[in-house]
Amino acid sequence: MPSLITITGPIAGGKNTVADLLSERLVAGGRTVVIADVDDVAAMVGPPGAGAAGLWFDAHRAHGALVGQWMRSAVEVVITVGPIYTAAEQDALYGQLPPDAEPLRILIDAPLSATWQRATADPDRGMSRQREFHESAHARYRALMPDIPADLIFDSGELRASDIADAILRQADLA
């Protein structure tokens, strides 16, 4: 069965950057890797988008089904990325995994000042560059953070993404 690494945290917290670094390192080591981002699944919904169409939670369930299927494949490592905060969002992902799957749950935290700076510096970002949306998404994360299960917690406001990726690989025994 593939190794499963789940990465969650606030908007613009560095989740995708760390996931991409993990994938690069694992592929360089000869492993097959899948990155499954809940935001990419949500983006499959045409305009006005999953959130505006009331389909955000359906995107979480579709993401869980996708990850569950990859966990039943010959892929060696599955990395999930996204805002998996509430018990329902966690169940939408973890409830569709094979019974013997053991995820390594990573929480990448960052203060609002750091996430806002990253979002505004990235011209490819969409709604996360809108101040009100960004602050609202960060506030939701911050309110739910105490109930997000995590095996490892990193502060990307203090640590480099490469250091976080290296620590995850060591913990997952994939280094």
C-alpha cells in the first residue's frame, strides 16, 4: 500500500510548495508519487465554481474518493493537500481510504501576516489575493486549528519549505 502524507494549513501557508518539494525529492529517489489537491478537484466545477455553486463539500468527497482509489493502486506515495479542517472534511478524506491506511498528517501553520504577503506576491493566485476573502479563510482555519489532527506541525513563517519537506521525509521514513 502506498505511503500517505496529508498536508493541511491556512490559505497561502506553503502547503503546495512543500508538497511539490516532497514530490521532487521522492521522484528523484525513483518513487512514483501522486499529489491530490482538494482545490484542484474543486476547480473542476465550472463557473461560478464549487464554493459559489454550493458544491465545496462535494469536492471534498470527490477528493476523498480520488485519494482512496490512488491508495488502492501501485503508486508508492500519495500526498494530499488542502483545507481538511472539520471532522466532516476529515471523514470525506479518511473515510474513503483502505482500512489499513495510516496517514502521516501534517499541519503547516503560518501567521496571517506571512500568508497575506505570500498571496499578494503571487500573481497566479485568485481569490486568496482578495483581502476580505483571505482574512476570512485564515480566520476559519485559525478557529478550527485546535481540532485538526496532526502528527507533525510546522510554522512556515519560521521554517523554509525545504526544511519542512526534509523533516516530513525523515518522519515518514522516506528519506
